[in-house]
Amino acid sequence: MVERKHWFSTLLPHAILILGVLIVAFPVYVAFVGSSWDAGTIANGTMPMTPGPYLVENYSRVILSGNATAREPVGPMLFNSFVMAMIIALGKIAISIISAYAVVYFRFPLRKTAFWLIFITLMLPVEVRIYPTYKIVADLGLLDTYGGLAIPLIASATATLLFRQFFMTIPDELVEASKIDGAGPWKFFKDTVLPLSITTVAALFVIQFIYGWNQYLWPLLITTREDMQTIVIGIKKMLVTQDALTEWQLAMATAVLAMLPPVVVVLVMQKLFVRGLVETEK
Amino acid sequence: MAEVTLNDVRKVYAGGVEAVKGVSLDIPDGGFCVLVGPSGCGKSTLLRMVAGLETISSGQVAIGGRVVNEIEPAERDIAMVFQNYALYPHMSVYDNIAYGLRNRGTPKDEIDRRVQEAARILAIEPFLQRKPRALSGGQRQRVAMGRAIVRKPQVFLFDEPLSNLDAKLRVQMRVEIKKLQRALGVTSIYVTHDQVEAMTLSDKLVVMSGGQVEQVGTPTEVYRRPETRFVATFIGSPPMNILPGLVDGDGRVSVGGLTLAADDLPAGLEPGRHVDVGVRPEEVEVAPAGAPGAPFAIDFVEELGATELLHGTLGGSPFVLQVNTGAVSPGTKAVTLAIPSRCVHVFDAETGKRLGRAESATARAA
């Protein structure tokens, strides 16, 4: 389409986009600024809009020694969150890709039923089944373990559905060509289905990693030991203090640190996304 | 290399639909058999049963004397070329061709030798490291062929391999497939709905309709002596004219008041029996002015370049005539046709079966 460039037609979309970016980025900026002042300045009531002089001090306190209310330093909490998010993301992908493969490519009794049972679990998020899930995890002795944190969140109807939809777009002839080429179910999965799904896997990994990283309710229930706490809970604990002044600057610094791993995941995976978008053509 | 034998092969789907209704066929070693028919006639299903991609409801399929009904596709020693090529999109051309050999545990240097040889035969050497999406339709077609020949199978199966190509490439690839098959001498079964492909490629032409074999023969046999009305109209372009008529004594039929002699009509049929009379558009000539013949009223003319199609009526029925351009001067409204008696085919009006002399059939076969 040939379109004459008018200054207005360039300006308006940019204005809208810039406005959107400001709305999204402003709270992040405030958190960053907040993490660079001392407690007194913030408690004053007016948050400065420019970075202050305490940046290095705040971050080194958070990373190295923790603070008065949550005695754990941020490092182990970040590590816990990372392990949990990784187990959830990889576990979800592993389980849902093989269940979708089974549902799409194998003819077995009650195949439709199996599919609908998976589908129905969409209606049962963690919050709804939290009591029985807690009971099972507790009975299995998984409280305060990585297994207990991650495994109940692994089963995923959404990912299974996504993979199923993707598998259904793979032409039947590819399955048949593989059969004639002497590839059994496992080889077909490994040599054809998996390489073709790589962009779907990347997309799901990003979504599920962030989902796992942001978990709040479940880790709150399942962890009692401080060395098993995740970063999200750590932030929350910093905010609620009984008799001391909330150390906002440290909470903000922790929040900024907590944002970094998901950002890294998105940035790294974005390359794969783009490659997938450019190359994918069947 | 092997012969392929089908013995009363049937396919009934779960819903009770009978897609293939008992087909028996012998394809000699090194033969090129083309299954042709309109869509839904069961030709692809039959091919897929030979490939092992569809289960066989009853009957037997044997390759090289070995019954393969219960044998996996990979174990049948066949190779198949699909309509949409079915290349693995994430693999290079080299890997696409080598994949089947790797799965069979062929040694690496042997794979490389065979892939290079196949690439040389098909002139795809420059593309070996490319992905299929970077290739044109014709090149993808060659890769699909390469994947088939590299395995040195006993049987090639082609499922409408040229349907996705443009007209020019189709003609070119058709010739190449024929040459390749001749050179390799591998028994081939080829499915198509295109009767030109069917005629040009086959040693053995199988015309199918409604899950059944209508006729088996060499392309010339099928063209010269169609056994049913369906075959008569399906093979040949433009299709054979079919005119309703009556038996008019020995060796003669009448069509809307015209009397035509038919060489192949058997003696002893009762006069007045309803028949369908078939005449090929290209076998009729315009008689010189004043000569006896059948009057033909021209409605309109389609020009094809070297030839023209004259649409009109003969004996009260629509009729098409193919003549060399210029044989009939423009604006002519009526001509007289000479219809040779050897070119008049007569079919039973009810069953559509040919009414022909048994001895002439055997004479031709001999």
C-alpha cells in the first residue's frame, strides 16, 4: 500500500506509544528511584523524582546482609524463586508436550475423555483446589521443599491445549513420510515434532517462567522455613512490620532485583521468538 | 525390484463406507502402473493400502511374492512421493534425503555416496544444504523424488505428485519421472486424476470409478477400445460424444434418424434395443461437399490454435467435433460428417458396458 507520509500520521501513533510506555515504565522508575534514597527521605512523604546517593549502599545491604525484618539476604530468595520457576516452566512444557503428543497422534480407548479431563482442569486453578493440594503435599512430606513448591503447579491444561493446536497444524503427510522413512513414534517426536515446536516451546517457557516466578499464595502456604522463601514473599514481608519503620528503600531495591530474572528470560527468548516468527513456514 | 499383486483388495471405513470394492491387479516387475479416476474413486486409498498407510479390510497385497498386509510401511521396501512433497521443513535437503537411510542404520559414507548420486541424477546438487522452504515447487518435487530413489526400494508409489506444479513444470517433470523410472527399472504405481499424465506415463493403465476397476490395459487399448461408457468419456480430451440410439439390425445403430455402421457391434442383438453410441471428436472428418454422411449443425466454435472444437448438434443430440484449424471456413452453419464405422463405440444404455465382439478383443490382445 502506498501511503503519503504526513507529519501527523507519524506523530500520533508515536505519541500514543510513548504515553503507553510512560504509564508502564513510571512505577518501575519510581521503584528504582526509591531504591536509591535513605529511609528518612522516603518516609518524609514526598518521593524524590531523581536518583539519590544511597544506591550502592542499599543494594549492597540487600544483597549481602539482608535487613532487620527479613533476615535472609536476597540472594538465596532469588535462587529459590529461580529454581521454582525453572522447575515449573520446564515441567509444564515436558508434561504438556508429551500429553498433547499422545492425544493428537495415538488412537487409544478413552482418548477423547482424556482430552476433556485435561481441558476441564482449566476450571480448577490452584486457588480452588488449594486445600486438597496442601493436604497431599503435606502428607507426602514435601513441605518446605522445591518439589512441594513446584510440582503441584506443573500440570497445565493451557500448555497442553497450545501444543495440541500446534500439532494439529503439522500435515498428516509428514507423519506418513516418517512412517515410510522408518521413524517410529519416538523418532518422529524427536526428529520432527520437537524441532518444529521449538518456537512454541520458547513462547511457553517465557509465559510459564513468569507465572512461576510470580507465584505468591502457594509458596506462602507451603514454606515455613526462611531459607525456602521466595523473593515475592520476601518483598511482602519487608513491607509489613509491626513496630519498626518500613524500610522502603530496601523493599524497592529487592523489587528491582526481583524484576531482573524475568526480564533476562524475556530478552534471551525474544531472539528465538523473532527467529521463529521470521522463519516459521510449513 | 518386484512385482506387485493385489488380490480382491477391499477397504471399508469404520462408518461402513466402502471406498475400494474388491480390486485385483497384477503389476509386473519394472512396470509403470497408473491408477486414474475422478476424485473419490478410491485410487488414493488403494495406493495407501499398498504403502501400508491404510489397513486392508480384506484381500491381499503382495510385493515381490511376499504378502505385506500386516507389515509396517517401513518394512515393505517401498518409497512414496506425496502430493505436497511432505518434506521435513526443519531439515536441509541433504538431511531430508538421508533421513530414511539413517533410520535404517546405513553406514555414513554409504549414505553420503547415495545422496550425492541421487542429487546428481535429479540435478539438485547446488541445493543440498538449503532448507525446503528456500526451494521452488519444482525443486521440492525433485527433493521428494530424491528421498524416494535414494532408498533403492522395490516399489515407487506416487500420490498425485505433479498436482501442485504449474502446467509447464508438470509436463517437464512428467517426462523426467518417466525417464527416471525407465532408467531405474523400479516397479511404480502412480495415482492421478489427470488423464494426460495417465496416458503418457503408464505401461498399464487402470481406470477406476466408485471404488472399482473399470478397465485395465495399455493406454492405447483403453483409448481404442473403452470397455465402459465411463472409460470412454473419462479417457480422451475433449471427451467422447455419447448419443442415445437404438440397435438397427446387425452392425448398425440409429441415432435420431441417422443410421451409423459400427464395426464392433456383435450380431444378433434385437433391433430397437436402447444403446449409447460413442464417437470421439477427433476421429470424425468433415466430408467433402455433396458426399453422403451425417448432417451436423454448428452452434459455435472454440479455437485452440492448431485445432478447433465445433460445438453443435448431430441427430438431435449435442456433439463436439475436433478439426484442424481452417478445415471449416468461418461462418459455416452446417457440414456433413463422415463417421468411420471402426470409430463407432456402442454401449448398453443401462449397464454402460461395451457391446463388442469377443473375437475382436482377443484379436487385439494377440
